Amino acid sequence: MVSSRRSEAERADAASARDTGVDPLRPADYDDGTAGPAASVTAPKLGPLEWLRFAWRQLTSMRTALLLLLLLAIAAVPGSLVPQRSSDPNGVVQYFADNPDLAPVLDSFQMFDVYTSVWFSAIYLLLFVSLIGCIIPRTKHHLEALRARPPKTPARLSRLSAYTERELDGGADDAADAAADAETAIASASTELKKAGYRVERYDQRGVPSVSAERGYLRETGNLVFHTALVGVLVTVAIGGGFGFSGQRVIVEGQSFVNTLAAYDSFNPGRFFDDGRLTPYRLTLDELDAVYETENTDALGQPIDFTAHVTIDGPDGSAERDVKVNEPLYEYGTDVYLLGNGYAPTITVRDPDGEVIFTDSVPFLPQDANLTSIGVIKVPDGLDEQIGMVGFFYPTQSTLSTGAYTSTYPDLVFPVLTLNVYSGDLGIDDGTPRSVYQLDTSGMEQLTGGQTGVDSVELMPGESTELPNGLGTVEFATATPDAAGDDFSQSVPRFASFDVHHDPSQVWVLVFALLILGGLLLSLFVPRRRMWVKAVTRPDGRVVLEYAGLARGDDPGLERAVEEFADRHAGPRPRSDDPVVE
């Protein structure tokens, strides 16, 4: 009767559930999302403190750190696409001249000062904070894990994928002998695991002896070393940028440069730099050797090697050194890099009486791979009026079908210099700084070239001609007085552009870079493993050793490692075709 009444009650509940739409097997407060907005869970409102805590947790997550690292790499790309004021100020000037509409737009986004821009610094600082926020709690957790005991042996090792078992040789006569054999096996397993680099802990759960072992904490240590060293690189780079400097100087063959602030063409000091710490030394460019391809017709004229032969005179005496493009010179705390080179034709201007009023080897900036170059000569004094000349130098002059000149080879085979002469105000008397590589012709009259109807001045080494309007003469002088004939190899001096760089953090950057590499290798190649060995006495008196392993993350070698340890400890598993000894 009771059973019948229960059945009737259950049928009545089921009928009621169908009528009300409520499942009697679910709790009364269960919500499957169909009850409507009134029954939905209302999350508490977050105050300012809670929002700050949420933002901090998001910022200090490893995912955010990796995203910021990727953004930093992307943000550095524009620094390689457009010239930077810190390393190539002349290139920035030339970029503005070539792209008068685009350059101001890029400059408004600080594209010519990428590495000191607001947006790059923001990413840099956020990455710095994110990494520190990741490292500190992880380091604390890692130290606690290093001091913690290995976990207890699981009750059922056979459930693990990396599992094997071995039966101890020989049977035990009684339970006491079986327990002794099990204890001996576990003790030897503990010793073997210690030799293999595991941290071990003995356990005895309900009379079943076992050993728990773990290894691979170096993986997390390497991970922390990697991120800590990355922070170290960021800090040392910031310190090096604050106390270091970078300066550029163009030196013509035979001329010298003294390491003083006023001697640089451009100078970019760090925020905390003190020019009193500049070590005085003199750098003289004795000769610049350039080697070009001459045998392979498909690469004719391609540069093979540039070598600047220099002499260093400093507190330690005089020494001759060589500077190559990828082999900087390190002297007196500064790295001297060879950035570029070109020709510096020697221009001599005389007044109508034949007196020399201007003579100098003027660097001409290369415009293409064959060193077609442009230069500017300014003569502010000595003539009836100021004159300026825009020159084009062709190391191996050739005429195009349009009649324009070009250079077909970068070495001095048939050098030609053409000059467009301007007269008027150079714009330098009012003290306004002007680039030596540009001539403002807005207030000047063009005397030769262009639409003047007068041919441009055209000279070869050793030649001279008169300037228009009887202003005087201009001469394309040779580098050596005895240079004559068709051998122009030494007729035009070359110049080299040097970058002098001082970074007091270079050694520390190297140390942290090596730590980054070492930590990365540890985190990639050291597996994190746990291994257990348990001695189980079966009801028939047999003692079976159970071996099992567990990896943190993907470890394709785990099963093999468990098998190899079991074979080494208890012997290989008997094959199915081995004879059974009765």
C-alpha cells in the first residue's frame, strides 16, 4: 500500500510539474535563464577602489605583459622606416626637403623621435609595471612551492596515463616478509629518485609505503629569471639613456675631430649627462678605403668593404686604428661607428684680384648607390656680394638621353662637378642658424643654370673658371698638388660620417641578455614532473610496485621516463613470450 501511495504521489507531482513547468528533480532556486530579467543575478556595483583593483589585476596579468611586449615591438617599427633625429639628423632634414607635405604630419606624431615619444614611452612604462606586477607574486608563490613537501601519493595510481607496474622477484613467506620487501623497494626507489634530481618525500598511508617525488622547479625558476632579466634590460637601457650620449661628426680625410661638445655636428645627451665627463681625445681620419665590385657585371659597383684608417691621440698616447661598418672602435669609454661616406670636393674661390677668400673640402651628400651627390658652398665675405652655390658631383659622369647628368659608377673614373651660382643674402647675418647642407634661395638671384640662360659651371679636378658678373673665379682643386692627367684616384678627398656613442649600461645589458637567454632555455627544455612509487601487497601475498608520473603541461617523454625508471629500479617487464618457470 505504501508503495502504491508513493507512486500516486509521484505521479501527482509529475502532473503538477507539467502544469507549472517546474522540474521536480531540480532545486527550488534553480534558474536556467528562462525566468526573465527579474530572476537574474544582480552583480554588485564596483566602486573606485574595486575598479582600481580590477585594472591592476588586468595590467599585471601575463597575457597583458605579452601583449605590451608585442605592442612595443610594433611601435619600434617606424623608427626603422623614417630617419630619427637622435641618429640621423641630416636624414631628417633631407626627408623634410623631399616630403614637404608628409613630413610635418609625421612630425606631429613624433615619428622622427620614436624612441622618446610619448606613446612609445607609455607602452614602455606600462610593460615595466606589468612585468613587475607579474614577477613579485609569482616569485613569492615559487619560493613557497620550493619549501613545500611533495604531494601525497594518490590512492589510485593506475588512473594516471603514465603508469606501469613491476612485481618484486621472489615471494614472501608471510606478511612480515612482504612488508619488509616493500619497505626495502621503496627505500631504494627513494635513493634512485634523489640521484635523478628529484625532491622526495616518504609516505605511509594505511600501511602502504610509497615515495612521492617531483622535479623541474628550474622551469619556473628560468621563467622568473627570464622576466626579471627583461625588467633588468628595461632598467639598464633607461639608465644608459639617461647618463649616455650620442653625437655625430663628419670628418674629411686629413682632418681631425676633438671629443668636445662644441666639435660635434649634432649631439644628443641623456637627461643626466654631464659634458664635463667627456674624455678629451683627438680622432684623425687618415684615409678612407672603399672597395667596389668590378668582376661581377650583375653587381658592378656594389660596395664590398669600407675601412676608415684613423689615428687616436689621447691621455694614453697615440694609436692607429681601423673602423669598419660592422666593427666599431672602442676608445676612452665611447664607441665610434662608421655610418656613411662620400666625397668632399675641394672648392677654392678667389676674388677678382686673385686673392683666396674661400677654400674648403665640402662634404657632398650621396643621393644614390653610384654616389651622385649634392653639396652647398656659401661664401659670405670677400666679394662685392654674398654668393651661394648648389653643386652636383658625379664620380663617373655620364649623360642620359634627356641630357641630364648622372653617375654610373661610385669610384672616381670621370669626376665632374657642376655648380649653380646664386648671389644675394645668405640669411646668416641675423644670427639665425642655417643648415650647411641647404641653401635658402628665396632672397637670392640665380646667376647660372635653370632658366637663367647661362650654363651651369662645369669643372673637373684641377680646373677653374670665372664666376658670373666678374665676381671672381672658382676652382675645383685636387686633393694632392701633383695629381694630374687622367688618374683621378686621389684627386677628390672622401669624408666619413661617424657616430660617437657612450652607454654606461652596455655591460649590464649584456649580462641581462645572457640571463634572458638562459632563463628561456630553462623554461623551454626543463620538464616539470611528479613521480610516485608505491609498494602494494596483493591478497595473494605478491608485492607489486606501482610507478606513475604526472607532468605540468605537455610532456611527451613522461611515459617513457616512467618506464625507464621502472626498468632501472625493478627490472624490465617480462615479455609475453618469455617462458614461465613453474
